[in-house]
Amino acid sequence: MNFLFVVFFVLLSCGRSIPVSDPKIIGGTATDAPPYFVSLFFKGEALPFCGGALISAREVITAAHCVSGVTGEIEVRFAVSDLNDLSRAHEVEAVVIHPRYHTQSIQFDIAWLSLRSQSHGAKPVTIESSRARQSNLEVIGFGSTRAKDESYPSQLQSARIDEQALYECAALKGPFSSIGDNQICAGSRDGSRDSCYGDSGGPLVTTSRTLYGLVSWGVSCGEPGMPGVYTRVASYDTWLSSPLRADDLSELIGSVFYFPLLHEGRRFSARYQLWGKNVSSSPALRTWRRKLGDEFIAIDLVEPSPGRFRLRLNRGEKTYESATSFTELKR
């Protein structure tokens, strides 16, 4: 898993970060995975790169920084407690990153994943709607267990932490000064319990077992007086209800999508930034119709040169084309 980690200046990578991402559980204990806990893997890899939470039979949410920039195929596994005993992998069909997320931003760190199939043993988690300050929150993950080195456990870890007031968090200055009400500050005052490198995207849950936050970023790990920062999931209820069902396709511009597309036995990496442009039809077009929400959207591959493709998205009379090309994936 990942956690964005902040150093003297702001960096953003994969993990608990933005201050540079990549977290781990510090001061935790081994635990059994709850049925909604999700581990994200690159296809064929044995170690997870991030965590997530199942919110419906085929929908997962995680941190945006976990999947931003990813071009490989992603798989998820449900309720993994021990990395030596992995459950069946499920292919990620599509990824949508919140349109206001940016790699240099510490806000809107959330992404929605659609799965090609569902796990009958998994159980979605309920999103906590209350904004009342919480105590005894639980964060879980496979991230490193020591702040000074990358010591990653094979057993899932859990730690109990308390939410801190946003004004206290903002008073820490630096990257904390821009903390918003769509985020949560939580940790232990003495730094003995914290999420850290490798825990990114993982769930932060209440004592009622409702989903309160997702691991996002922090300044170092396990530092006294330096809480971790989490995405407040309830702030994104409206967006999560229809991330791909905007009435106007222009609302999707700037969102990042990932689709593993197949054409005549060939697989293509289609990860790109969308921008608005009207284009004419092309004889080189290959079209898929994929169900997104309650309707179908036409997804076209346009071949500008051998082995390189663009993606065109059509809804009604509006057409949008990817700004950059993508390439065929070699099997």
C-alpha cells in the first residue's frame, strides 16, 4: 500500500503523502481482515501497493494517489489477512480519479474502481455520515511497521487512533495549513500509533465499523504531534453515487480513466487525460460499448500510427478524445 509522506518541501508519490505518499501501520497489532477490506495489486505481483474499501458488490474506493500515473493492470483481493495466503484476484475494469485531484494537491485524494466480477465472500462497508469528532478509530493495512526503515509485515496490522480537531491540525502550519473539512486529522498524541508508508487508500473505520476515512498523507510517520491525514469519505457521497454518470461529458474532462481494453485478442493500455474536441469519423475506428451506470457509452480506438492509439468517448452529440496516445500492452 502507499502513503503520502511530507518532507521539508511538498512531495507527492504513492503512499501516505503529499507530503509524499506511502504509509504503514506504526504501533499496531496483527488482525483479521474485515470483509470489506481490499488490497490492490499490480497483475502478477505478490505484494499489495495500496489498500481500499469495498462500498458495493463491484465498487471499491481508494486514494487517488495510489492509482494516478498507473499504466499497468490492477487487481484487487478481498479480506487478505496474510500475504502468504492470498484470496482470488479480481480484475479492475475501470478507474476514475476525482476530477479535482492533482498530484501536487493534498485534497480530493479519492478514486473509484469498478470490478469486472464480484466476490461472494466480501461484504461492502457502510459509509459513516456523521461529522462528529471520533475517537478510537481503527486503521488497517500492510504498510511498514517501523518509521525508520521499510519493515513490511506479512500479517495485516491494525492500530487505534483518535481524531484531532481540524483547527489544531491547521495550526501545525506547512502542508497542514491547507487542511479542509473534506479531510480528517487523526493519530496518537505521542506518535506511538500511526499509518505510514504502504497503508495508502486503506480504510479508517469507527467503533461501529462504518467507513470514516481513507489513508491519504502525513509528515513522516509516528512523529509526536504530527497526525496522519485521511480523506473524509462522507464528503464525496454525491460523487461516489455516480462517478461516471455526469449529465454532460464535459464534467468528465480532466478525470483520469483506466480501461483494460481488448480488441481481437490484443490488449491495450488506455490510461489518459481527457479534453474536449470535436473530431470527424475515421475508418480506423474500433468501437466498444461499455455500460457505465444506467447507460452505454461508445468507446472508440483511433489508430494514428501502428501500435499507438487514442481513445474517443461519445455520448449523444458530444465527442471527446484523449489528449495523448496509448500503446498496445505486450502479453
